[in-house]
Amino acid sequence: MKFPTFQEEKKLWRKGFKRLAGLDEAGRGPLAGPVTAAAVTIRPAKLKIKNLKLKIILKEIKDSKKLSQKKREKLYKLITENQNIKWGIGRVSEKVIDKINIKNAAELAMEKALKKLRCKPDFLIIDGNHIKNRKLKSINYKLIVKGDEKVFSCACASVPYGTELYLLFKNSQLVRKSIGSLYNQGNLKEYKVFSVDPKNYKIGAFPITGIIRHPPKEIWTLITKLRKKIQVTPDHSLFTLKESRINPIKTSELKRGDYIAIGKTIPFTGKSKINIDLIKILKNQATKQRPIIIEGKLVKKIIEENEVFIKERLIKEGYSRWDFYSWRRRSQLPMNLLPPNYNGKKLSEATLKAGYSSPYKFPPLFLLSKDFFWLLGFYVAEGSKYPTVSKRRKYSVVFTTKDKFLQEKVIKILKKIGITPRINRINIEAGSLLLNYLFTYLGVGDNAPNKRIPNIVFAASKSYRNAFLEGYIAGDGWKDKDNLKSSTVSMRSTSQNLIKDLELLYLSLAKNVSIYEKPYNGQPILLPQGTYANNVSDCWDTRVLSKNAVNTIFGIPIKGIQEELQERMKKTNLNMQKIRDITGFDLWSSINRAKTITFPSLRKINKLFQSKKINKLLESNLAWDETTEIKKDKKLQDVYDIEVRPKGKIIENFIGEGGVIYHNSVIAKVTRDRIMLRYHKKYPRYRFDLHKGYPTRLHKKLLKKYGPCKIHRKSFRPVKTCKQK
């Protein structure tokens, strides 16, 4: 949901509107109970919040999702009695909803809420993109798509503009996108955010049900043992382990040495077969001066069938009419004259080449193999394009390596795709215009500071992603000279975007990395393969951790499971010595001396204890990272938050850069919650106190078992089907 910030309201106040009313509805999605709406106004002169009671309200309401019912009632009283706040509530019953539909009922509830305001507003901010209600339209208003316009809900905990989310785009591609740019884009339907399911602690992709911008707030920076930088407001919650369960904890309450939850992996299958239509990507690149030619038996037929179109087009492009007959005789056609209804699939029997006499030919539908993904990875590590000074090398793609084995592998792959490269000392030059265009389209970058992992890698299957990483590590990876037996691999880059891409890519392969920033001190930075990078601001080292390192660093925090371990020891009548004799593991030392216990050791112990809570943690997609530093920044920044509540299911978290799991705010619908709690007393078997009428699994199960009651919305499909049965 998008919220109007105080900045948005200030703009309207400056235009002369003195009484703004934010309208917010609650209860559009549930299967039972009424729909309610709240209208809230605040006097512009009191925006600085000098009033003590109002300060308390704003401080408390930002975490209303965590408040007890008693505290909510207390806040409700404070808000309604405060002189600086005007508050009205409207309610429409489930019977009316069935008669006029939920959309009209929600607008009617808003109308009733406005009537109950102590003053008449001169401007409305309304949730949605369309309203029919005439009485609402009679007042100046502004619609905000997916808006939740309760003024005080805008004080929720949040993260800054640049915090990146790990998203699934169109169910087919992994992407990194900052929360601020996602808010500005507005269209959330194409994206799903990776989140932890609180039922089983497994990570999955869930629809984003809302996105919020809040007023500027103070930002804190957390640094972890794996050098992850986490920027959040002091009130935003991360997750820690307590009583063998993951629990949200405010950033302001975290201390050095506390462990926070991060993702072990991002589940993603990807495509096992990827084709690139070269006709689509090269059509706009072809010109008379730099022709791309399509040739083959099929081309002659295309020329004959589209003679009128081609003759008209060739005059505009500056060709001679005699060229037409030459192309027909040779079964060749410049791509810029190709009719628009042809693509790579239709021309699969033809070939493409740059110029009339080029020996290098590509198929119109270019199939990407594992070898090609390896070549892409190696190019990102050690590839470049020559500057445009040299005409001969103007369009060459260059791979640099001293290693003879790697040279032979690069040459072999290039020959497979029809290119015979030129070797110049440590440089392998592929003088193919088509390959140059293909690499440009894929977005791999021209030189070290602007290198990126192509989007196509994030859409590929696991085997292709592994092939890309193998190529990249062959170019930029190395092992510690002091410990060559270790499986920890390090990489270095001057491109921060590339480092973030690598972090996401490794996480998708269930591998963990740590990142170390190395400030540039004026000296050239030594990169792998003995090359240097000049004129850069910083460089970053990335370390892919070995299994042993992962087990040690990401072990489960002892404090979080200590009570459960001690309880299971009592139930199973096992002491420390027996556990040590059976498993070979010293549990006493871990509990009293260590901070964490490794996953393999805990698995051995849990075979004896059979703890469901511990087993849930062991089978989860969660790892744990230690907080080593907390920095406070007094500068204010615009902050944002998202809501993940698909079909009423409360997820309440999202995964951001580095695999960090952030808590997200769910706006408290105080009035409706109170109504549903009263209904729970009347109809206890439906458990309205737990799901508040939303279509959760529990609610559907009880609805199926007992059938609908009086407060169920008979026009809603799940209720209809139960009624028919």
C-alpha cells in the first residue's frame, strides 16, 4: 500500500487546503465480518508534534502490530480524546456487503467515517484508483493506488531508498531492485519478493501486497561478521533466535554479539534451455555502412514474396535497384530490409554474418550452451572490448589470460560458435562484430568498473549458473597461499554492482560469501592474473566460504536453543557424559563456552532428543550471522517498507541484499480487530480471534467443517461453495 507522507500533506497545505482527511478501509479481503473505514485529520500547525500525548501516540502506534489488546484500547482512547486529532469511523455490515458488493461497501464506510468527523474536510486522500461515491467526489480529493492513508500509520519502521530486495521477476528471473525504485515504479504485479514462511522457516517467493513511503528518519548501520551492511531505522526489526523460535527484535535493542537471521539459499529453478533471437536484437544495429547479412535458400523465397516491400525500403536506405537482383541471385538480404513479421524461429534455416564477405556465421536463433555461459563468466572476469581508435580491432572482444590451459579452452569455445580468434601474447582477440553486439545486448560491460552479470544468467538453470561461476573463478578467483587445501575461494573486483550480483548468484546456489571493501589509496590495485586497475575509488574482495567455514560461522546460536536442549535432556534422561559417549560431541563445552553449535553436531544431538523445534531450525533455509558493529547516523533519509500478506497469509518479512531477513510492517486495523474479537465470543468455534476473518487455511478448514455463520459474507466464493455443500 502507498501512504501519503507528511511531505505529501505539506504540499497540499501550502496550496491552501487546511483540513486534509486521510481515508483508510479495513476488511476488504476477509470472508466474515463488516468492512470498516477510518477518517483522520491533523491540524497543520501541530505537525511538529509539541503536544506530549500526541508524541506518545506517534511513538507507540508505529509498532501497533506488536501491541496487546489492552494497549491498543489505551491508544485508541488517547487518539479519540486528543484535541489535535479529528477521528471518525464508519462501518458497513456483511449483509450490506452481500447486497452492494465489497467495493461499494468500502466507499460507503468511508462516507460514514467522514460524517463522524468533528469538522468537515476540504481535501480527501483516498485509497484506490477509482471511486463511484458521489458524496466523496463532491469534495476535492486525490487517489493513491494501493494507498493506506492513515496518517499515524506512516510512522512505521522502515529501510532507506537504496536497500535492495531480492525479487523474482515474472516468475522467471532473479533481480536486485532497490525498495525506493520499486516504490517509484508502482507496478508490483510482475514481482515477487523472497521471504521466510513462518510456518516452516523455508524461503519462497511471495507477492508483494503493498509498498509504503514514510517521512525521513534516522538510519542506523549494522555490520556483521560476514561484513554485511544493514541500513535500517532504529525501530525496524530484524530476526533473532529466542526459545528455539525466530523472533523480531528492534535494531535499537540489538547489541554487539547478537545473532541475526539471514537466508541460506534462494530457491530458484531457472530455464534449462535458453535461445536468443538475434534477428530481434540486431535488426536496429544493421545499416548500409555496417551491414548484417541474412543468407540461405529460404532468403530467396522471402525476397520473392516481399518484393514490393523490399524495393520500397531499399530506396529509403540508399541502396541501388540493381542490388535487389544481386541479393536474389546470391540468396542474401541485409537485415535492415527484412520485413517485420520475420524472427529467429522463422529463419532458423538461414545464417547471419557481419558484412558480405565475413567468414563468421551465427544462427538466427542462438542456443546458449554451458560452454557459452563459461565464456561469459570468463569475459566478466578477464574480458574487455578494444577502444574505437584502431579500425582493425574496433569491434574485437578480447579475453586476457597467461594460463595456456585457459587460452586453449577459450579458443575451443569460440571455434564452436564459428569464430577463429587471433592470439596476441596474453590476449585472445575475437574479431566478430556479431559477438560484440551479442555481448553488448547481454549487458556484461566493456571494462572492469562497469562489469555486470548478465540478466540471462539469473534466468538460467542451476547448471548454467554454475558454469558461469566456473568461468568467472577461472579468471578472477584464487585460493589463500598459506592454505591451498582450503576450499575457500576469493575474488576481487572494482565493480560494486558486480560484487552484489555475485552475492545474489551465490545465494541462489546455496553458497555463502563475505565481502570486504578495500579503499583506494592512490596506488594501482592488484587484480588476479597479475593485472592492475587504475583510477578507481574502491575495490571489493569476495570470499566464497568452504563447508567447514560455513558450519563454523553459520552455526545456530546456543543462547537461542539452550532452554530447549536442557528440557529435552530432562525428558530423555540423558546427561552430558552419555551424550558425549554416543555422539562424540562435548555439549557441555558448547553450552558454557561456545557462541554457536554447528549444524552437523546439532543433527547428531537431535537424533537423541527428537526435538521438533530444533528439527524445524535444522531443516530451515536460515543461517545466523553475528552483529559486530552498530553505527548511528543522525542524517535523515526517506524510508520505505513493504507488506507481504498474500491472500491474508501473514508473512511479515522480506529478504534484502546479502540475504538479510528484514521484518516488515503490517498496519494495525484496530477498530476491525476489536469487532472481530467481539464476534469471537459469540462464535468461538470459528476462531475469529486468530485470523480476524481473513481466508487463512484455519478459517477455510473451520468454514468447511461448520458451514457459514450469520456474519459470513454469503457473496464471497469460498462461503458460497460451503453453503451449497
